[in-house]
Amino acid sequence: MAFSVPASLEAELDELTTHYPVKRSASLMYLHALQEHFGFISPEAIAWTARKLDLQPINVYELVTFYPMFRQEPLGKTQIKVCRTLSCALAGSGALRDHYCKKLGLDPHKHVPQTTPDGKYTVEFVECLADCGNAPVVMVNDDLRGKVSLAEADRVLTQ
Amino acid sequence: MAEQFKLVLKNADSPGYTPDMECYLKHGGYQALRKALATAPRDLPDGKKLSPQEVIRDDVKASGLRGRGGAGFSAGLKWSFVDRRSGKPIYLICNADESEPGTFKDRQILHKDPHQLIEGMVISCWANDVKLAYIYIRGEMPHGARILNQALREARAKGFLGKNILGVGYDLEIHVHRGAGAYICGEETGLIESLEGKRAYPRIKPPYFPAVLGLYMCPTIVNNVETLAAVKHIVEMGPVNYAKLGTPNNTGTRLVSLSGDVQKPGYFEIEVGKVTLGQLINDANFGGGLKPGRTLKAVIPGGSSSKVLKAGEVFKLKRKGADGQMTTVDVPLLDLPYDFDSLQAAGSMSGSGAIIVLDDSRSMVETLANLSEFYAHESCGQCTPCREGALWLAKGTHRLSHGEGRKVDAEYLLHIAQNIQGRTICAFGEAAAWPVLSFVKKFREEFEAHGAAAEAARKNSTSAGTHQH
Ligand SMILES: Cc1cc2nc3c(=O)[nH]c(=O)nc-3n(C[C@H](O)[C@H](O)[C@H](O)COP(=O)(O)O)c2cc1C
Ligand code: SF4
Ligand code: FES
């Protein structure tokens, strides 16, 4: 299927571009919007962003490889980010992550995002999510969940 | 008993409070902005005249407000460094990256009381002749970004933002910019590069001080969310009253994030220096003490980058006596007032106001391995000592904590950390080195014992191996 950005999204991004005196500044916001729409950042999305912002594709590509939130392949429908950092580790986030990996047949030793073959879930170990008082913290798509027990962790998988 | 003092979070945490404009206005919202815009010029004793904007800048200086993002630098002084003669536009950026591990206080303001931040920003922008400002919010706060955008729309509709604000002929736009998951975007020059649409590679200072060569090489102010929110209160209550809160040189209130091994982790607002570390950890009003049967082992007092403090440590602090003379007094760890100067005098820092408590069930080796992995992951990679050193620290602590280390690893870790600090473009180098230096120096026996045990185990297994032959 040919890469195509819906007119409404393009209009939204054109408006965003006006927020900055220098177009290049808008590139992170473009990548967020494109990732939200397409699920990941494809080479076509990089080329499109570069064209829109008068950049070389490499200027956009180097952002995709630098910022951990950008993905170059489709992820699962439900994205589970388990916080790895100290306060959450003290509260047992390692066990949470192992639990998810075991249940979903993923490798608990890998920190990078791993997706189940059926494309339903992606599990990732991420750094501090700035909610350490509610450790252990898990982010499910856009939503944070705090003080996550193993039972609560399972509920994420059955919803 | 020590208590919280709610100023910045007074409304946010009151029952039924919502983040919309209507609720904010009902709670006296945007009155401080009206007051600021109506500021009269001020005559100084030396015959000089301050413009209304200069009056606000002067008031912020007089309030004693110190940056809440990490370094605790005087906000008024920072503003006074802005190059106002360059003819270039001046930008203001609110640092809402909140990425220092252990910190979760800006999140409270951003999500629950966005208008308070916006009001503080509009006042700060007006006082500094800023026409365009940004809120750089970390990528993992998508709801926060939506809430801010909604609040900005409401502020525009009410004439608190946009063209000709409240009819005084002042124009200002504020936009939300989202990060994308890199800790280094919290460092102000990395943040600026990121806002320019590049990798968040920090810039070297000098020459790239934001106040002179910041965003688009124009003078730029970068302030933390909590710092900008405090500006609203300084205007509202006046700098003298604001400075009465807290303690001398450590004025106002501060949001403290408490996590780790306490009964009641959470965030608290205190008058700076009016509550001690021990009260924050143990009082029923705050952390509620350690878990049953546990004793304190160590405290990380100001975010993961701050140097760890060991239970039982006693620090020499300078105090002004009743007679005005400075004397040196011994202050035990738990009696340290939680403020900028006391924590610094104790050899650490209050940093981002994040306290992580460790009890006697914790291995310092494992704890440091966790932190070092964070820094290895987050180094931006520009400077060799940081990029390579942070990785070596992570590998060294990892092998120690996995029973594969050596006794000399303690020394090896110190050596690496010493060769990172002071040799890098940005303060991330120190942030990666300080935990290592302090953990290993203060808990050396534990690190060496881990290494020695691993060596002994290896020796046993090789001699067992020879036996079989
Ligand atoms: C590695 C590193 C990470 C930082 N992260 C943050 C952050 O997440 N939020 C923040 O406000 N300041 C952070 N800072 C401090 C900023 O560079 C800057 O000093 C601060 O935003 C200034 O605001 P203030 O003067 O109001 O504190 C960080 C600094 C370093 C060196
Ligand atoms: S000290 Fe580390 S994070 Fe800072 S610029 Fe150098 S490599 Fe990047
Ligand atoms: S350490 Fe997990 S949210 Fe901060």
C-alpha cells in the first residue's frame, strides 16, 4: 500500500510547523504524530517528514535512532512498559517484567521492545517514568498504572 | 510535629479541584498576572528608575527563589544574565522533562494545575520581554501534553495568552513540545538542541550559555516547572512574604518526592529547610517510617545523581548562633534540614528534591548496578569518558552483583568514575560518576566482599575441576 498521510493529519502538522520560527524544530512533533497514526516510523514517513520540513532524510532518521520512543517496526496492540529504574526495582518491577515475559513467551533478558508473534503485546523495560511514589509502575499504552501487583499485571492481559 | 506547607499544591490537592480554567479562576486564578501587568515603575534610592518588568525581575531576585530543577541556582540571577542588548528575540523554555530518577513532582503541577504553571510562565515571559515560549514535556506524559494544550487554548480564549494580553499590548505565544524518551533532554542545552529538532546533544559551556546563545542561538531562559509556578506566588504574596517561607538562602516551599523503602512513599510540599530528612522519612505526616523490622541503611537525597548518604553519618555544618557568630555544629544524617545548603554541606545535594530510601535488606552493589545501568543507557554518547566510562561502570557493577567480580573492582570503579567527572561536556558525567564514587567509598567493605566472594567461588570451582582429572 502506498504511503499516504491523510489530509486532516497533514493540516494538523502544517499548523504545528507554524509554532516554530525554524521548521526543523517541528520534526519530533511530526514523528510523534506519524507514529501515532501508522504505529511506527517507516522509511517513507522519514522521507515525507524530511520533504515537509526541507530537511535531508538523514536529519530525520538520526532522530528516530536517538530517541527511544520512536519505533521502526510495528509494535503490539497493547504496549506494556515496565519501569526498570531504582525505585521501581526496589518495589519488584523485575519480577513484574519476568512475569510478563514468561506469560507471553518473551525473553526476560532483553530490554528492547519485544512483540508477541500474534502482534497483540509488546513488552519493554524502560527507565524512570516519573511516578516513583507509586512503584512499581507500568505504562500500558498511554496510561500509567502504579503499585502494580502480579494480579493487576495479569488484568492488563485479559482486558 | 513537622507539617507540610501547601502553596504550589494548595489547590491541586484540594478535593474537587479540576485542571480547567473555570476552576482555576474560581480559586483566584490569573489575579497574579493582572497584578504583575499593573506593576508601577519603581524609584530606587540612587535615583535610578526600574521599569515594571525590571521590578518583577528584581522581586524574583529578592524572593531568594532558587531553581527547583536540580542545580538550585538563583532564578533572579539567572534572569539577570540574559543578554538584552543583542537585538535578538529572547525565548523562555519550561523544563517539564522530569527525568531524574526518583522525581515525580512536576507531574503533579502539570496534570492537576496546568494554569498555575501557565500563569507563572506568562508573568515570567512578560518580565523578560519574551514573545515566544515553549513547554518541553517528556514524551512519556502524553496526557500531560493534552492537558497543557487544552489549558493553553483556554488561556488564549480568555485573553491571558496570545495577542494583546489583557489589553496591555503585550503578545505572547506558548507551545507544547514533546520529548521522546531520552533523559539527556532534561539537561538544558540538550533540551535546546532537541527543541531545534536535533539529537539532544548538550552544548559546551562556554560559549553556549543559554542566557546568551540558547535556542536558535538567541538568549534563552530555561526554568523548571516548579520554579515557574513559584513565580506566580512571589508576585501574589510579594517577595518579602515569600522569603519569609523556608529558611534564609533557602526560601519558599519545595516539592519533595519520596520513594523506596518507606511505608508511605509520595510527594510532599514543605517549607525549604523547615523539615529534616529524618522527619521526611519517619514522621506519620510524611514517609511514615521504614517497613516493620527494618533499619535504615542509606539515603539518596536529591535524585539518583546525588551522592548517597550513609545511615549514622554525622556532618559538620556551619550555623549562625544567637550572637551572630558562625559556629560549626555536628548534625547527624536524620537531623539534616532538607534544603539546598545543608545537603551541599553534607557533601551531596538536594538536586531535584527526590529522596530514595534504602533499608538494611538492600544490597548496595545491586542498587548501584541498577543506577549505573541507567546512566550507561542514557549517555548521549558525545564525550568518550562518559560514553565509554558509563558503560564500564555498568559492566563492572553488573559483574559484581552477579557474582562474577573481583575484589579490586571497587578500586576499578572508583578509578573509572574519577576519570569521567570533570572531563565531559555536560553535568551528566558527574551524574554518572557521583553515585559510584559515594557508594563505593562509603560501602567499600560490601563491594570488596562481593568481589572476594566471587574470587573464592571461582577458585573453589577450579580446584574442584582439577580434582576430577
Ligand atoms: C543530566 C541532567 C538532567 C537534567 N534533567 C532535568 C529535568 O528533568 N528537569 C529539570 O527541570 N531540570 C533538569 N536538569 C537541570 C537543567 O539542566 C536546568 O538546570 C534546569 O532546568 C534549570 O531550571 P531551574 O533553574 O528552574 O532549576 C538536568 C540537568 C542534567 C545535567
Ligand atoms: S557528558 Fe555524557 S551526556 Fe553529557 S554531553 Fe557528554 S556524553 Fe553526552
Ligand atoms: S523509578 Fe520507576 S517511575 Fe521512577
